[in-house]
Amino acid sequence: MNRHDVHLVQQIMGYPCVSITLPTHRTAPENRQDPVRVKNLVREAVNRLLDEFPKREIEPLLIRLEKLAESIDYNYLLDGLVLYANHDFSQSFMLPFSIPERVVVDDTFLTRDLVHALNHTTRYWVLSLSEKPTRLYEGVRDNLKEIQIEGFPMEHTMPGGSKSLPGGKGVNISAYRDEYHRKFFRQVDSALKPFMDADRLPLVVVGVDRYHSFFNEVTKYSDQIIGRITGNYDKTSAHDLSKLVWPLVEENLAKKREKMLGELEKAVSDRKVATEISDIWQKASSGLGRHLMVEEGFQFPARLDQSGQNLIPADDVTAPDVIDDAVDEIIEFVVQMGGEVTFMQDGQLEKYQRIALILRY
């Protein structure tokens, strides 16, 4: 799940849009009940639709919803599951935290859990370099999901790949092979561009030394690479690859968090920081935020006062004027204005009320 996915779902409108959410389980024996719970919630959604529409009119949506439920691989779930379906669209998303059971039929899809996952969980890209094929994965904490759009997975179809190299007297076959490998990895780097443009996340690169060397020569994303894993992992599953990648990502995160705590202390002494959430809201929405630091578990349901400038804590998150989580909105402000966001472990920002914004000036 990336920003493009979430924005796509948010743009879909038209009654009826069915959203189903539920907590799930990663391991047995708890996960044995997950298929039953999904089936029951789908049945509830179907019954609600049939109460409002003739079966013939709603049948394409019912078929789409049933197929979506059947496509779930219950062996590889995380802690939460979201299903979306309307007449023209269906998609499921796994989330790395538990969410309530809900069946919502509305003009739009219920995306609050997706936005929270997007903004509050560690996400990154993994690029596994190979001739056949190079694969791109989206990482959400310790889970990897392979990307299978926009040219990925990508095979080397030039000479030296699926085509034979030129031969003959005086031909430097090694030089030919190397040059076509460079061309292939330039193509890989170009295919990576739309993903980086939409979500400029940290990147982990996997592959044999030779492929690392070629990719390093041609990539435009050296500054995003936080680690490299050397070896041939062409036949390694996403599940097994995640076990290698996640410790490296965690180590990088720990170093970044320590660095940011030092930068925060300096910003405090320079008086270039906001630590009160209403002040952070105003400065972030005005584009003054350079780097937001927020604890992973911090949420703040709120409403705006009459001036439209100040946040007031809200207890009833179902009220129409309540912002589900002002922290999510602040994160979106900062990202849209070109700032950075670092998620801290719960308790690391206790003396700053769990959130702090380092200002541009």
C-alpha cells in the first residue's frame, strides 16, 4: 500500500461503496477464525445491499465482493484487513495493526485506517536485482508485498540476458555483456521513478555484488538507499526475504531516531520548534514545517474552533465536525509541503507532548 493506492481509493465516489474492516491474525491457531469472520461480514454486507436494491441491479457488485473475499490468502495476513468493493472496483489491504469490525455502505469508501497505516507505520521499498527478473517490493514494517505493475517484475531481454551475445573473432564479449547490463539496470532505475515520485521512501537493494555495482553506477536514488544485502535471492519468497531486510531497516531507523533527537534539542535551543499540537497544526498547514517528529502510537481526534485555526480535543469521533486524527492531517500537510516525517517510539517524545515540528526558520 502506497500513497497512490490510498489516493485512488479516496477518489472513488458513488453509492453504494462497500467497506469491510476487521482484525485478523498472523499465526495459528488464532487465524483459523479469520475466514469465518470475513464470510460473516460479507454476508452482512450482501444482506444490507439486497435490502436496498433489486438483486439483478446489484448482482455485479455482489459477485465482485464474493470474488474479493475468495482471493484472500489467510496464510499471510497481518493484524487488520480492509475490503473495498463497488460496481467497478474491488481491492483488499492488509494492515500491521488491529482494527474494529465494521461494514459500511456509503457514497465513498472508509479510508481512515488506510491513512493511519500510511502515516504511522514504517514503509520502505526493496529492490531485488536480477536478470530474470528484477523485483520490487513494498515494505510495511516486517511484511513485504511484491509490486506487479508499471513494468515490474522486469526481465533482462537484451543480449546477455534472454538473447545471446554477439560472437566472432575480436569481439570483447565481456565488454558487451557489461554494457547491456548497465542498459538493463538503467531501465530498472527508470521503472523505479514513478514509485519514488509518489512515495520517496527508503530503499533497500538486494543482489549479487556484480548487480550492485552496475546499479550503483546508473541509479538516481543513491541518497534513498539505506542498506544493501549481498547474495542471490532470485528464488527467495517475499516472506523469507522480509526476515533478512527488516532487521536492517530497524537498525537504520534506530540510528535516524537518535540523530533526530539531537536535531530536536538544537532546534529547541534555536527556538525553531513547535511542540503544542494546535501551534503545530497552524505552522504545518502554512508550510513552515521542515521535519515532523511524532510517536507511532499518538492519535488526536479534534475539531477546529470558530476561527478555524485552533484544535480542540474531541471525545466523540463519530460527530460530523470531528477530525478523526489531527496527527494524520498534520503529517499530510508536512509531506505535501516538502517536509520530512520521522516516527519515534512511544515515550521518546514524552517531554514534548508526543509530537514536535522542527521549523524551516
